[in-house]
Amino acid sequence: MTELHLWLRHETRTTERRTPLVPTDARRLVEHGVRLTVEESPQRIFPTEDYEAVGCAVADAGSWISAPADAVIVGLKELPDQPGELRHRHIYFGHAYKGQPGAAELLGRFVAGGGALLDLEYLTDDQGRRLAAFGYWAGYLGAALAVLQHRGRLTAPLLPTTKEALEAELRSPGTRMSALVIGALGRSGRGARVALDEAGADPTCWDLAETRNLDRPALLAHELLVNTVLTTRPVPPFLTDDDLDTPGRRLRTLSDVTVDVGSPMNLLPVYDTATTWDDPVRRLRDEPPLDLIAIDNLPSLLPREASADFSADLVPQLLDFEVGGPWGRCLERFDETCRELGLVKGESGGEGGVGA
């Protein structure tokens, strides 16, 4: 394998303060012979100087467009609309493999430029388990915001904070509530349970066994629901619009951590657009009231903790950046989806595959 050149890009979303690589882990990569270029970013939680101090090269924000063809571009959230042709291999959360709006257009840009999407959501082991994820902090924050909203204490716009400050808010005296976590045994579910415990709630915990034959009356009998289940195959939804109009519904606050909006595999098809940091809550029903929280970058509210955990998971995979294994599966998924969409595709992977 030739020298690996990673290029950490600036995130264009103004509320995105996380990074997939923190400076201490960047040092590990450099010490193992990885060439690492880091773009300037005024919003990244870690200053660019911290990366430069551990041996990274520094580049202007957005300059990945003209990076060497063999550079692997690393990020988290969506790419800008230009350039129209993407010639590099990109590592990030592309949200393009489940029929989401704009998926075909995005993948078409990779096909046109000869690049490839190595989607972090599909970086898995042999059993299909995610190898790097923000799930714990997504669940924690999804539940924390739901508690604050339920108690009338959530203020907008949302701002990044620290775990200590958020814990203090959750532990302050407030109304007790009946809460339900779906997907309670996963990473996100574990984070949601911790936040609810800190708020003094004793949540009902559902996982696979409880959702095979879903008890919707029992679900609607809870005041607060945190959904952490993300599926890759069609299954019956947990809630429908008709369920929200059920007489006697006690559910008042719904936090959807997965935000799989627009996908045909969305388990909560009761809304069609995500909420935002500026407008974190949407009223789904007025009588009785039902509020929705569905923010697709929740962990960025705790950017330091979330970045450190994710980076620790990702670095071992980057140190083993090879054609086969997890990265090979990422490339296969990209190729398969492009074929399914009927996109005309040459050889993917820019400079000859994943580990070139």
C-alpha cells in the first residue's frame, strides 16, 4: 500500500463543531506514517494549531476540491453542492443508500468524477456492527432535550455546551414523567437511558423483543418517547398519523434520534422535515399537545466529548485502510447502490480502489 494521505475537511454546516479526528489521534496517525492535511475551520471544537503541533499540514477551508487525486477526504456531514463531479474518495455520513431525497444526485456526482463514497454508517465488522458511531451521544442528547422540553425549559436557539452543564440542568428539580426508550439496548439507547436516569426518570426499555409485536396503546400511554432504532430493511412503523389522533393519547414529547426522514424505512413517518438548532421543536398536534424533536446532528451539542469518542473508534480503522475488510465493504455498498440506481459507473475509488 502506498502512503495514505488523509485530508480532514472543514464542515460547511454552521452548527457542526465536531470532528472525526481529534488532535491526539491525529498524532497517532502521523506517527504511523500517515500524511494528514487539516483544513482551517473557525468552528471546529479543536483549533487548527493543535493539529499543526502534532505534525499535520494545514490548508485553507474548502481546498479539498483541489487536493491531490489520491487524497482521501474525511468529514462528517453533507458536502457543498459544488463541484458537480467528485473525483476523490470521501469518508463521511452520506445518507444516500436508503432512497433519501437527493441520494441519486449525490452518487451521480461521484460517478461523474470517478470518486467513491465510503459511508461511515456502513463501516461495519463481519457481523454488521458499526465500528465508529456517535450513537451514545445522540441518544443522550435526544433524551436530554426531550426532558427539558417536557419540563418547559428548552430554549432556542440551541448552543453547544458541556456535559457538566447539561447534567446540572437534568438534575434540577422538575416534573416526573413516564418515559419510553425504543432501541434501549443499543449505543443510542444506552445514552438515552443515562440522560433519563440523571433526570430522575425510570424509563421503560424496549428493544427487539418488544417491537416485534408492537403494543401501540402501551407506547401512547407514555408521556415521553425517545426512538433510537435505525433500520436498513422495511418494517412496520412504530407510529403513524392515525396513532397520533388516538383518543386518550398521553404521549406529549417525541424525540427521534435517528431522523431517518425521507427514507421509505423511516420508523416514525409522522413528520417530513427535521427540526433544527434554531427551531428545535415542532408541534405535531395541538389537542392534546404533542411536540417533536428531530435534529440530525445532536452530538454536535457536546462536540468535545462526541468527537473524542468517535475519533478513538475511527483511528484503528484508518490505520488499517485496506481494499478488503470494512473499507472494502463500504466500497461494495457504494458500487451496489450505484448499480441499483442505474448510474453509469466506471471503476470506483479514484486512484484504484480503497487502499491504493
